[in-house]
Amino acid sequence: MKQYKIILLMVVAVCFTTIVNAQVDSTIRLCEKHLKLPFISDGQSYTAFLNGDEVAEFSATFYGENLYRMVTASGTAEGNVVFSVYDKQRNLLFTNADYQNAAYWDFKFENSLDCIIEARLDSKVLSSGFVVLLIGFKQ
């Protein structure tokens, strides 16, 4: 009987992992439609599963005189992620909340800068879900 419980638990875990990976993959594809040439991805996908008022925090270095594009999504829709960019002293540099939660935004920094990016779900739209953030730079 104990072996059946272990096997059942393993099957449930594999199924859950497969569903989660499929959801993340579809959200990444949604983001990638805004990250086409002349933008090139930095090769990373920043992801987090959030509930309620949780906030995901990511670090990134932006190099001076380059044009960057940040793209976010959650689930199968755009405009439900609020992201904010801060410098290392936590000075707010940008938030898409000022622009109806725009799914993507282009940035150009005069000097190289280490930044903190915070992402959270818009609680008016979603109470939980995956957040995906992609960063690209102009070729």
C-alpha cells in the first residue's frame, strides 16, 4: 500500500511539473513576440510564481548607450504585470504602472547601471500566476 502512495505521488508530481512547464513556455512565447529583430534576447527568462501581493525581484546590469527592451506577461494575457526598475539605492527609475501596465518598454541608459527589477501581478486582474520577464538589447 505504501508503494502505491509513493507511485501516485510521483505521477502527480510529474504531471504538475509538465503543466507548469507548459504554462511557462506559453507565457515566454507571448513575451517573445515583442522581442524580435532588431532586439536580441539576453538569453535569460526571469520567472516567478506569485500569489497575492508577493513581489519578484531580479537583478540586471544595463550598459551605457545600449537600447534595451523589457517584456513581461503572466498566463496568456498582457498588461497584468506591474514592473518597476530601481537603481541599487532603490531610487525608482521607471514603472509601467504609469502606462497602463504596458507589456514592454524600451530603455536607454547613458551610463552602465546595476538595477533591481521588481515584478508583481496587478491584483485587479490576477490573484496568482507565473510572471515572466524577458530583457533584450538592440542589435
